[in-house]
Amino acid sequence: MKNKIILLLILCMSAASCVKDKLEETYSRQETQIDTYLTRNRVVKRDSIQIIITPNADDPTKNDTTKVKVEWEDTLDVVYNNGAARLIKTEGTGPELTENGAVSFYYAGYIFSSSPSTLFATNHRETAEGANFELTDADYELIEADMTKARMIDGLRNGLIGVRSGEECEIVFSGKYGFGDEIFGTIPVNSALLYKIWVVGVSNE
């Protein structure tokens, strides 16, 4: 009987170890997909109109102006913080959000699988309308979060640290920093997540 109990304990420990190893493999695969996504999306094409002024060949007292479209590649900044990566699409201004600060923002949350795939929640009107989400006016209310009191998953919290007013960014992280093995709405367990964030204001007072 004693030997059977010991064997059962060994089998249980082995099974738990296998589950843990498989879960770590899942998170590792997600992090590789996230790295690939960031590498692919941090380089963007920009363009602007440049005005070239040249002397008028017929009248030296006058100048001719020519508009030329100039294109170039720009590399976006990526900020890493405790498992979360923040791809800054538009730079903000003012102070960076601290762990004790407060932030107001609009968001769109996606289940991530190589890219943002399924929208599961948003308070951003344009995103909701584009996805045919039926929301009430109350659903569009600005999120105002005191970082010392707000209840949020680690990936989102860690990703928000450092944002500035007016910043537009994407925060992405593996299931390890999301809801883990908990089912949350339509989000499968251990899902990697991506949040598009539109920061309205930051206060560290």
C-alpha cells in the first residue's frame, strides 16, 4: 500500500512537471511570435512634401517652387518592462507615467496570435464601429486609472508604465502576464494579448 501511494505521488509530480513544461513552451512560442511581430512592424514608411526653391530662369528677381514627395523608413521605439513590450506608434509629450501615477486612455484589446486577431473589448469608438461592436455611450467612457489602485493584468500594467500624454502605442505580452489559466470572457486560457492604447493624459501628482 505504501509503495502504491509513493508511486501515485511520483506520477502526480511527473504530470504536474509535464504540464508546467508544456505551459512554458507555450509562453516561449508566444514570445517568439511577439518578437517577430515587433521586428516586422517597428519599421514604417513615412512621407512628406519638400518644397524646392530655384531661381527663375527668365526672371532672376523671382523664384520657382517645386513640390517633391519625399519617402523614407522610420524605426519606431520599443520599450520592454517586466514581460510587456510597448511599440510606440506616436510619441507623446510631458512626463512619463510612473508606478504611482494616474493615466487616462482609450483602448482596444485583441487576442494575439502572430498578429492582433480577435477584438475582445474596446472603448474606442472608431475601433468599435469598424468591428461592428454594438456598444452604448457608457461603453465609450474614458478609462481613468490610478496605478496604485487599478486592478489590471500584469502585462497591461507593466506596458503602461512610461507612457506619455498623447501617445499612441501597442502593448503586447504572452499569456504568462495576461489572464493565465483563468477563462475571462471570450479569451481562451493562456492567451497572448495585444492592447492598442490612445493615451489622453498622465499625472504623477
